[in-house]
Amino acid sequence: MSTHPLAPFGMPLEFVLFGLTLLGVAFFHKRALTITLVGLAAILAFETFVTAYPTGRGADAFLAHLRHEWVLIANLFLLLVGFEVLSNQFERSNVSDHLPNRLPDDWTGGLALLAIVFVLAAFLDNIAAAVLGGVMARHVYRGRVSVGYLAALVAASNAGGAGSVIGDTTTTMMWLNGVSPLTVLPAYVAAVAAFLVFGPLAARAQHRVQPILADDEPGNPLMWRQIWIVAFILVAAVAANVLATTLSDGEETAPWLGLALWAAILLTSLVNKPDWSVTKPGAKGALFLVSLVAAASLMPLKGLPEPSWQTAFGLGLLSSVFDNIPLTALALRQGGYDWALLSFAVGFGGSMVWFGSSAGVALTNLYPEGRSVWKWIKQGWFVPVGYVVGFFVMLLLLGWKPTYERGMEAPAPVAGPPPHS
């Protein structure tokens, strides 16, 4: 623990600055970007002139930190802005206007929509699934979508990606580090249990605010050109993600997923020009998230507590306010975790606050009213309940199964003489 005179109660001042940044975002969400940029600048200044970066002191250490983080930050930025363009193309396809005839008319229609988002996230990406779900919800609920249902959409996307190595950034990181896709697959035990808790509660609450449309909106024919464009972009993104991860040597060398997404967007723009104006709010939201991720990466985290189910549970709670990517990186470096349980914890845990996951930030670009921590927690209270239920259902059914980075089960301790006192 730091003993620097500027470390109150033994806590490094970087954590204090980061905590103040999070509080500022929580209480002044309309100024979230400004507060995050100021917080990042303060942390950088403090580590430049007073302490040190996680990689050491001086310009070389700062450049080394940038080399380690730039791929992740660039990927997040490209994806968040790119999926804004994708959502606009999807909305113009009029697919959402033809959902009412295919969804139940009562509250189970909202549950079915959450289930669609859950499934989409397993094959696409939690950001894409949340954004597409938000577009569909806007149409079937006539634009009256409660903040609690927004929280449920994010939770569904994060739950759906928890057991898939292409469904979430954290699970992809595990795959890059040698964790088998089959190792994280049991996370769906917790994800399904959580969904069975928050899904019906969120759908019923939304039904009380605004019932789902009973019939399709007239005069909105399916625009097949946009439909094929959306399908092409999604296939290109998934293919690039799988190919880049398979060919990777344990670390991504470039933001291949984001680059592939934008290559597909630019290529299809020759066929049908998208509404480029949506990139402005998308870029603002993306800059907010990457600033928050950059600030989190500068925290002097030297390690985590000993791997245990209690630590995994705590990391899930911490992920609601502290970026789950550096936490996952530390866990991989440490080893000895149950990767399926951890992937659910850090993936789903971010759903409890709107800025706790990239899916939440992307969805609130479409619904700015969701950028209220108080409303998110008050109306989406069933999400943290779902987290607790899902975590302990999986723990009770499957137990704690720690493994090494490469997915091999940790050996039992060898019996020997007791340690010296």
C-alpha cells in the first residue's frame, strides 16, 4: 500500500481522483464527458509530476503504456461510433415496424424482445445487441421506453455475451490469453438464471409505462437494401473478430474488429449512403467511455486479492463503476480463477450502472435520459438482484472451479510438512 504523503488513509491519490470523477459523472451526468476529461487530465498530471505511470516514470514509460492500451481504446471508439451508423441503417430498414405482429401483445412481448437481445449478443457483440434492441424498443413502445427497461436491455446484452468469447471484450481477452471457449460457456448457467429474474420484472414494469404495439405500423414497407447492408456489416464484424482472435499470438496488434466494421460501413455507403449526422453523438459517447477506460488503466493496481468466489463476486460489483477490462487483465495475469464465473461477474456486473459497460454507454447515446445513475438504479433495481441470483445459482450448481490462464484445472495442493511459524 502506498505511503506517499498524498495518499490519504494509505490509498493512492489516483484512486481518489478516479472516485471523484465517477461521483461527478453520477451527479452531473449532463457534463459527463467534460468531467471525465478533467479527471483523466488530473490523473495524468499527478502521475507525470508526482508519482509514476503503471509502467514507470518518464516519457518512455508513458509511451509503453500507450502501446499497451491503444488497441483497446481505438477498438472501443471505432465500435461505438460504428454501431451508431449501423443502428441508423437498421432503423431505416423498417424491420422494427414489423415486429408488433410477431411479438405477443402483453408484457411477454417485452420479455421476448429482451430474449432476442440476449441471443443476438452471443453471436454478435454486446454493444451491437444493445443498440439494435434499443432501436426495436423505440418502435414497438412508440418511443416511451422506461429507464428500467433500458437497464434490462443492457443486462440482456451483457448476459448474452457472458458465455461467448465473441460476445464481450472481456471474454475475448480470455480467449486471447488461451482460455478455451468451452471454459467460459458455463457462464450461461448464471446468465440464464439472472435473465429469468430481471427479464419478467423489467417487461412487466415497461408494460405498465407503455404497452407494446398490437399491430404493425402501416405504410412502412421493408427496405431490403438496408436489411442486406446491416446483415453484411454484422457478418463482416463477426468474421473479423473470430479471424483476428484465432490468428492472434496472445495479444491484438491492431483494432481489427473496429477497422473491419468501418471498412464494411464505408463499402456499403457506396450502395446506400447512411446518415452521417449520427456519428456526432456517437463520437461524444465514445470519447466519454474511452476517457473513462484510459483513466482506469492508469490506476496503480498491482494485483488482486487471492482468487476465490468471494473475489469474483466483488469484482462483479466493482465492474459497475470501475472498468472491467483492466480488472480482467489483472485476473488473467494472476491466474487461478473460475473463468466462467468471472466472465459472468465482470460482464454482467457492469449493467448495474449506465456507464459500467460499453453497451450501456452505446444505448444511452440513443436514450440520453438513461444517463442518470439514480434513475438507473431505482427503476432497474431488478438488475443487481439478477446478478446476485445468477452468481449464486451457478456457484451452487457448478461450484468454484479455478483454472490457469490456458483453461487447465488447477492441481490440488501437494501434501507436505506444515510451514514454519
